[in-house]
Amino acid sequence: MYDYDLLVVGSANADLVIGVERRPAAGETVLGSDLAVHPGGKGANQAVAAARLGARTALLARVGDDAYGRLLLDSQRAAGVDTVGVLVGGAPTGVALITVDPSGDNSIVVSPGANGRLTPQDVRTAASLFQASRVVSAQLEIPLETVEETVRSLAPGSRFVLNPSPPRPLPTSLLAACDPLIVNEHEAKVLLGDTTVGDDPAHWARLLLARGPRSVVVTLGAEGALVASAQGVTHVPAVPVDAVDTTGAGDAFTAALAWRLGQGDELADAAAFAARVGAVAVTRAGAQDSYPTAAEVAAPGSGTEGPGGEAAAAEQGGAR
């Protein structure tokens, strides 16, 4: 019996968000909206998204002993996340500087802060959390060696989900643990490390699968998503939505997919549900503030209540 449906090992940042008419070119200054501060970070986002859906969720992360750290802890607890694994101190809380244009697209620069101090020893110390978790999810806003230790700490029978963002080449041992590896177009091409791989996403999925993951999900924005496993490649079509802000929508997708896999869904079904969650998230401003409950995802009028196999048109085109 698992105490947690999902353990998220990852980053926690304060998101400093400014709306802009357009993102500046090199050397250019543009005026933006008033500054808004939101709880964020890929790990913290995933934990809140899963908890809002009803998953029993824990977070292993590190924040600073400062106002931003307290903001992040308050947000996790308000969503119902178990914060026993959130460590405090060692460096200031991580910060993400985010600009959002009128179409909802964003650009992000991250200062890791305390996230860079989440160590393999922190993972080993949290062994009881791993033993109690059905699914473990990670990203790459924390040190790669810490993610590798996460894989070594998995309980027998648990499942590991990785979104390699920001992307970098990954060791074979880490890729082999992924079930699935979740990437967008940019992340897929960085991992493949070859600019001649072509423009066929199904080909990317097969190439990535050949690198060792047990399954792969390639998110394609308005084109939906592809899921790939030993059984083949399946397309999950998109449902158009009017995007307000894509910040954090990819994290909502990953969290929802990880939770549904832990509940026994097949990969394509889990991806379809996750995309509906992302579709709701992009119609609302902010990251964690935009995440829906399961009832909101299913509600008539949400734009996502159709048959399975739907994906949000804007939810994971590289957005956090």
C-alpha cells in the first residue's frame, strides 16, 4: 500500500511575471505591466497540479529561509501537498523571471538558488518518501546528479516520469528508467543531439525510444501529442482553446499524466486526460493559480469535456 500517489522531486521558484506587448530583441528595452509574484518552479508546479486533481502528493525540494520560500510552502500546503520533504535554507529561494506576451506565450530565465543545493544526500535522507510513493516525477531544474540518485532510490514496482527541462544530454541509466520520458519539440532535438533528425515527430519519438526509455511522450502544442512505446506510436489529437497564459501548463500536463498512470490508465488515455488538464490551465493566468480540480476538468463548458484522446492546443509548446 502506497501512502502517496505521486512524489515530485524538483524545483520550487518564485515566479516574477511581467506582461509585455512583445518580447524584447537583443539590446532592446520594452515596457511591461506591473510585476506579479506567484509560486512556481517545475517541481512545485507539478505537486500542486497533482494535488488539485486529488492525488496524494508529496514534494522533495529546497527553498530559502526567506519570504519567497514561505510563499512556496504556503502554496503547497493550501493545495494539500505534504511538505515533509521540503528543506529550508542553504541559499535564497530560486527565482524565475517570466515575460508573457498577448498570445499567452512566455519566455523564462531561472536563477536556481536553493534548487541547486538539492543534493543526492537529500534524496537518500528522504528514502521513506520513495518507499511510500507509487509514482515519482522529476525535472532538470535541480542538479542532474540528484535526479540520478532519485532513480537509484525508487521503490520496487514504482514508476519514474521525467520531463527533461531545461534539456541536456542524459546518461543511459537515467533514460532507461523513464516511463515515460516527456519532451516537447525543442527538448526532443536537444536530447537527440542531431540537427539532421528531420521534421517528423513520430520519427523523433521512435529515435528517443531507441535510446532506452520504456515509453516516450512528445508534446506538439496545437498538433496534440504522440505517445510511443513498444506497442507503437499513437497520436493524441488537439482541442483548440483560447490561451491566456501558457506558464506552467506543461507541468500540469506532466503531473496529471503521472497521476493517471499510477491509477492504472494506459499511456494514451493518461495523455488524453493530461491534455484536458493543460487545456483548462492555459485559459487562466499564472502557473499554480491556473490548475484545475478534476471536477473542473470534467465540467460542461470547460472546453475539454469531449471524448478521450483530446489534447490542449496550446498547453505544452515549450511552456513550463
